[in-house]
Amino acid sequence: QVQVVESGGGLVQPGGSLRLSCAASRFTFSSFSTYAMSWYRQAPGKERELVASITSGGGNTNYADSVKGRFTISRDNAKKTVYLQMNSLKPEDTAVYYCNARHIYSRADVWGQGTQVTVSS
């Protein structure tokens, strides 16, 4: 019922920047503010890994060590959107990036379709 849709992926050169967006919709019983939001990524041949997460109120964030200092997660509850600002991109960042919404009470997960990020010269 709840839906999240990613956008903003593409091809970028090493050292470049991209901003991913995840728009949430189709809320009925729960509001966007009751979901913790996360970005995951999955590279070919590897398991999906957590990149960054943000609490439902936006007061706390967590990052994978590999992206600390380069990526920033944020959310706009009024727009029902979460962002991932990616700077100083490296070829190792190449992956499909997925948005995840987790209800803070039921812990039900909703996943987006993913958006491809390719870092290459």
C-alpha cells in the first residue's frame, strides 16, 4: 500500500556528485513521519548493504564507514521525501541504490525499485 520511488541515479565521473531522491506515497493508516528511512545499495555479485539511515523525526543519522564524510541523508516530512547527497564519488560506489521505509512500530518494510548509480571515467 505504501509506495517509495527512487530517482536521480545516473553516470558520473569519479569525484563527482549525485543527489538521489525517494518519494513516498499512498499512506492510509500511518503517516510518513512514522517511518524510519534508509538507503541501501547492491553491487553485482554482492549482498545488499546499508548505506545510510535516518530516524522518523530526522534527529539521528547513521552511515556506513565507507561513505562517512561523503554522503548525507536527509528527509523532508512535509514533502514525504528522503534524499541522499553523494559527493566525492568513487568507482566502488557503483551499485543499484534502493530506498527503504520501515514502520517504526510494526517494523514492516517497503522497498523501492532501485536506481542505478555508475561511477566511471
